[in-house]
Amino acid sequence: MDTEFLYRCFAGTTGEVVNVGLPNHKVTGKSIGYGFIEFISRDAAERALQTYNKTLVPGLVPPRRFKLRWAMKQTIRESTESIFVGDLADDVTDRMLLKTFRDHGYSSAVSAAVSTDRSTGRSRGYGFVRFSDHDQMLLAIESMNGVECSSRPMRIGPTGGN
């Protein structure tokens, strides 16, 4: 997979790709497994995310799925801490998980990621929520344990880095 391949995948349908970047390993020169796609507007990026996330990447053997997320500014990424969220129902998405925390007053929840099986795209039943405020993160560990997301109560705990 190279930048031209990704450009064709996304620009061919949306026509709104500005730039594609695939970082390579500094020593081997091989792809490190992720990339960045810049779109002409936030709306174009949202359409691509909704259209392609967790769909099969064309032509890959063995089959793999696109795993798309919003890019975060480095300053946000460096100042965030995450919590573990387990016992998630199969239908829980990144967006749904983040919304659950924000709906319960955790405005410092900046992102959520539900872990999925690479080959099937199905949820593994757990994920992580990142916070920009340490105190809110600690409060969420205590108060969100047992709160329902979709159809099941969540199991909340710290990650190894907290």
C-alpha cells in the first residue's frame, strides 16, 4: 500500500483529497502501518470517515479493514490520559462511547476507541476513552463503572499508564 493507492481509494469517490501521507520506519523504510489523509474540508473528511471506516481495503490479501479516526493535534495527544472500558456491546462505536461519557458530564473526554478485530472488523468488547483533564478521568473511573452504553453496563478501570 502506498500514497497513490490511498489517494485513488479516497479521491476516486470523494474527489476532495488534498494530501496523503504514509510514515515509514526510519531504519527499514517500510510502512509503519498507518497514514494520514487530508481533505479539502471537515465535511469532506466526515463523509469519508462515515463511508469508509471499517470497510474492506480493496485488493489486500489477507483482507484488512480501514480503521479511520480523526487526527489529533500533538499538544492534545501529549496532554491526555486514557481509561479502559470493558464489557461493551457489539454495536458500540467510537462515537457512541465518547457520547456516553460526554452525556454524563465528562466534557474533557476528547476521544474514544473501540478495539476491533483487524480481519473481521467486529468489536472485541473493550475500548479506551482519552481525557484532557486528569481529575475528570479519575472521577470517570469511579462514577461510570456500571453505566450502560447501548445495552450493557460498562466495566471501567485505569490503563497501565495511569
